[in-house]
Amino acid sequence: MKKVIAAALLAALAGAPAAFAIEPIPGSITYGGQPHTRLQKAPVGSQVQHQFYNGGYDYRETYLIQPDRSLKLVDRHIVQVPGDR
């Protein structure tokens, strides 16, 4: 019984990172898929910042450059909330 519970727990934890992944929104670099151009000069693992406006909010996103030169969205936060100016 303990092995069954441990296996179920491991299976649940294996899928957890996908459940907490940040999804692109309109304005994100990767919204609608990876960009056609690749960042060839930036080192793998380096960060790329992107700031944009969507739905009344200013967002700042952080991407990591992956070994295949694709971008992985790792962080997003609101830079300024309307009315806080």
C-alpha cells in the first residue's frame, strides 16, 4: 500500500511544473508560438526582459534562452497598476 501511495505522489509531482507554468498572454513574445527569429548571439541561459501594455496594465516578462535558442517564459509581473500614477 505504501508503494502505491508513493507512486501516486511521484506521478502527481512529476506533472506539477506544467501546472504552474506561466502561459503567454497577448503581447508576450511567445504568444502564438515561438518567434521566427532566434537570438543567436545571446548565451544560452541568459535572461531577456520584455515590457508591454495589455488590458490596461503594464507587464514585464522575463524569458530564458534555451539550448535550442527558443525562449522560455519564467516570470511576469505588473509594472504599474492603473490609478497608481
